[in-house]
Amino acid sequence: MEKRATIKDVAEAAGVGVATVSRVLSGGSASPHTRERVLAVAAQLDYRPSALGRNLRQRRTGGMGLLVPDLTDTFYGQLAEGVLACARSTGEPVVVGSTGDDPEQESELIGMLLEQSVDRLIAVPTGDAETWAPAVRAGMTVVFADRLPARPAEEEQQDAVDDLMRLDGLSPAVRPRPPEAPSVLADDRAGIRTAVRYLRGLGHRRIAFLGGPGHDRRVAAFREAVGTPVDEELVVFATGSRDSAYAAASGLFQSRPDLTAVVAGGNVLGEAAVLAARELDLRVPRDVSLVMYDDVPWAELCSPPLTVIAQPGRDMGYRAAELVLRPGVRRPRTVVLPTELIIRGSCGPRR
Amino acid sequence: MEKRATIKDVAEAAGVGVATVSRVLSGGSASPHTRERVLAVAAQLDYRPSALGRNLRQRRTGGMGLLVPDLTDTFYGQLAEGVLACARSTGEPVVVGSTGDDPEQESELIGMLLEQSVDRLIAVPTGDAETWAPAVRAGMTVVFADRLPARPAEEEQQDAVDDLMRLDGLSPAVRPRPPEAPSVLADDRAGIRTAVRYLRGLGHRRIAFLGGPGHDRRVAAFREAVGTPVDEELVVFATGSRDSAYAAASGLFQSRPDLTAVVAGGNVLGEAAVLAARELDLRVPRDVSLVMYDDVPWAELCSPPLTVIAQPGRDMGYRAAELVLRPGVRRPRTVVLPTELIIRGSCGPRR
DNA sequence: TTGAAAGCGCTAACAG
DNA sequence: CTGTTAGCGCTTTCAA
């Protein structure tokens, strides 16, 4: 346990000032001779600039934060891998937090990051705009991935009012929106639409949607794809846990034995659906067809192999990291990545 | 984007010195009156001490590092969740890195952590003792989880020599071992032994082991459980990737169609085995029985559901985090957590 | 019990 | 092109 050399040590050993060392090491101008000398001494002393000093001086930590709901969910594992890969290529540290899809924990983690002066953050948000206010106020560069923060209830109400006005042929007042953070999303709308069309093509009419936290855009897409009127009993929600997902799936199958197909909004829900169906002796795809959001390695292992809506988790993470590192001036604020319906064996014609 | 209050602001507003504020906030002694006053002002100014200043002063970052091979592997996801849960309870930041089971990347990540002055690290190591030397030299508190660093080749050789001496009835010289870092491991030996016994009980004699990086202890246990002579063709290794795992599994099945059972050393290998078997039209468990290390949610979804050796990934992470945060004086240096054979449907009697 | 002051290692003005 | 210097926000002696 020997203590590391400081910039001062290098300066002395090289017979120059500390500023020169700093300059050379950060690519500033210096005479070839000096540069060479400094570099040699630094190498010889095995000098590594301490991030501590730099951070304090610049009043910000390098690197970035990453907040996901649950690293046990393969999709978020993929996303995280993407972020880490990008960060590794630039040598940046990534502070990771797991929110458990709980706004309160998310809030605490944001506080922790603020305390660390981490000013760049990639998040799969759980809380609403209010939860995210402190981060924005502090001037953090935030990039949302996979989903956007829910909008506060009051705003939704206001939207409803606006909609009514529009029905009456009136133009609602233009109200300012909170500045949208850049985000990286999958094309949920297209993904869901394709899946629903596929199921309808197979003859299915009573199609259910099994959603989880943050799946609002997917449900909306589902509603749109199914068209009015949507049978509300066929749209059910679980919280983040596997237990809750199982309960929701099981409840759905039991309360509506007439449904013939299910779209699961995420891989944990898909897993729950398979389990619940088996428990209730429903055969897939004979009794019920299933499409799952997320392609995960085990989707192929199921029998039958699961038909899925694949989204590029790793790419999403990588892109988000790029965005947060280089907040381009006129870069597209929102990146939408394509989804793909991968047809395997979990869907069949309506029984 | 308003700038945060500093300790100086609080001191001025409370009419005390900065030292007093520091003391009060870190639970030092102060008159009740002063304390109250400082606390009130701090709250009112929404003061949060900056980790930057503290870190520089103490020449160390709070929190810890976490290095895993791949967050896409559910087991490491579980482990990471455990670490993050523990860290969250103490408000500590966790810097996570993914090594891809590549010693070089691991080495770079260690360097990055050193640069950040992160002096506590939990790692699922990939490199050998040499890779870990810099961390040790720098005085990092390291806790290994799931596995230990491979020992350098020369040492293995020396061991072989020692073994020969013992065979000759000689006592080899006592050579110093590198100080062992504390670690949290699953009881691989018992887990593998139980699985092998179970398979033998079903009548299997030609049992193969499908291993990956870091599975040395598991192979050793396998060899021991099978007893001499071990059919070396039945012990095959893959690198970390899914492709490699698939290739290894497929190759194994094809080169030794006479094998009747396989023990997969990890969930990625288990996945590969299922896939390869299916591709070769081998039925599980009729044609080949399979036991997989790691219980993961999808093990139950397979058909047949996979018989597994479960290890408590989340607990392992949590314990490791506790160990690294409180390096107990005379605490057990190595924690071994129990494994459990969970019998589902992937093993049958020898055909 | 309290405050003043000295840095921790680094970068960025500012002179030279 | 280069060196000197002034902090960044905090903790921690050391006196008072």
C-alpha cells in the first residue's frame, strides 16, 4: 500500500511547474522537448492523475449515473451492458442504481447522485415529472431510456379538458410543457401494432394486454391497434414484481376464459403468462396465443418458443450513453429504435 | 440550474464557523443551541454536503466498485441487485463495470477505479493474481464473489511439483501464499457432488461437464464427485459468450453421442445445452439428462422444467457488500453459502 | 465548545 | 511556451 504520485511529484521530478504537467497530460500546448520530458517522468513514476482533485476543481464528477428498475430483468441487463460498453470505451465511471420501480427509491438515488455531483444521468424513469424536478433544477443532463416519466396527474386532467374543447371545435390555450429531456425509445407503437395485426390475422378478436410499470405507451398503442371499443377487462396491470405479474396473469386467465390471445408488455410479464397458463392447464398456442415484448435468450427455450417483439436493449443503452456524453446541439432529441416481430411458436389460429 | 449551497453559506447564515457546521453535520460535539441553529439553517438552505470536497480531503471516494463478467447473465444480475440493495441502504454509490470475462478489460476497469480513488471493490474476478496485484498494492479492500482469481501458471506448476514430492513421502517447503482476500462463494463442491450423486442414482455413468470461465472449482468438484478415472472428453469448456457456449455444447453432444447426462456449470451453458440438444433432436430427459448450475426464473419455463443447482445470487451480492463495507477484524474471511438441488423435470433414468 | 487556518490534487487565469 | 497562484468544498488539527 504505497501512496500514489501526485502532479506535484511529477512536476518536481521533471523540473517544471505543475501547470505544465497538467497541460501536457490534457493535450495542451507545450514544446516538444518539455512534453517528452514530462511524459517520460510521468510514465516512470506511474503517475495517474487523481479524479478527486480534478472533480473538485471542475465541480463535477466525470462519468454518468444509470438508473434502472431491476437488473434481474434481462432487458435492463441488456440496456445496462450497452451503457457500460460505451462508458468503457471512454474510460468513464458509471454509478448504477436500481430503483425497484419505486419512485421514492428513485428519488433517493437521484439525491445520492446529486450529492456525488454526477451531472449526467441515463434513466429508465419510474417517478413522474415531479420526481425528476430536482435533477432538472440542478442542471443535470438527463437522457431517458425505454420510457418517459409519467406526467403529473393534474396535467393529464388538463389534457382531458383540452380534448373536450377540441371536440367542441375550440382551440385550447397553448400551455408551456416542461422541457423534454432527450430520450432513446423503442418504437413501441409499431411493435405493438404489428403484433396485434398479426394476432388479428390469425383470427383473434379477444386479445388481452398484460402491462407493467412504465408500459403506458405500449397500452396506448394496444388500444389504438385494437380499435374502439376496447374491452377494459382485457387490459390488466401488474406492479414490477414477479409475484404481481403472476397474479395479474393468472387473474386475467381466470376472469376471462374467453380470451384467445395475450400481449405481454415485457419479459417478466411474458414469463408470468407462460407460468400462469401452464398452471391453469391452458395450452400455448392451442388455447391461448402469446406475444411477449422483449426478445430474451430464453424466449427460444420455451416450448413452444415464444413469438416476441424484439427491441434492441443493448443498442438503446449504448445510444443513450452517447447522447448523455455528447449532448449534441442540434442532435435529434429523441431517438426511436425499430422493433421487430419475431415469429416463433407461441401463436396459433383462434381455437 | 441554481448552484448548491456550500458549507460556507450555511456557516455564514448561522453565524458560526465552517468547522462547527461540519462537526454538527457529522455528529460531532456541539452545544444544543448551536446544533439546533445549524440544523435549521442547513435544512432551510436545502444544504447537501458535496461528496467532492469530502472525497478530496479524505483522499478516497465513498462507495464501492463492482465488477462482473456480464450483466446479461441473470446470475450476475441477481448478484448485482444484492450489492445495490445493500449500498442503497447506506446511501453509498456503486460504480459498476462489466468485464466480459476478459482479463484485459478487467485490468482497465481496475485502473479506472484506482483513478477514481474507489478503495472498496467487489469482484467476480476474471484475471489471475497478477491482474489483481495493482489493486492490492494500492491498498484496496477487495471482496471476491462467486469465484476466486485463477492462480498464476507458475504456482500451479509448483503445486504439481509439491504433489510429486508428497507422493514420494517428502514434505514440500512451505511457501508464502498471497494474502487471500475475503470472499463470498457458493458451496460449489457440495452442489456439484449432490447433482452428480443424483444422476448416478438415476443410473447415469457417462456424465459430462460443460464449463465456462471461472468454473475451475466446479470442474474440480465434478472430477472429485465422478471419481477416477475421469473421461476427459466429457469435460469441455466454453469462453464467456453465448455462441461459444452453444458451440461447446453442440460439439460435446456430437462427439460423444454415448453420454447420457450433462452438468452445465452456469445458466448460459445450460441454455446452450438445451438449444444444442434440441437442434440435434436429443430429447431431454429421455435421451439426455441435464442439470444446470444457477436457478433462474426461466428454468421453470423450459420444457421440461430444468433441474438446477440453486445458489443464492442476491444474498451473495448483499453479503459481499456488507463485507466490503465493514471489513471485520476477525470476521470469517470467506463466506460460503449453501446451494440446493432443485429437482424439476430435466433428469430421467438412464436410457 | 468553538473558530481560524491548512491543505487534499487538480485546473485555469494570469503574468512573464 | 511556461510558472505562479488562487481556489473548488470539505475535514481536521490546533488554539483560544
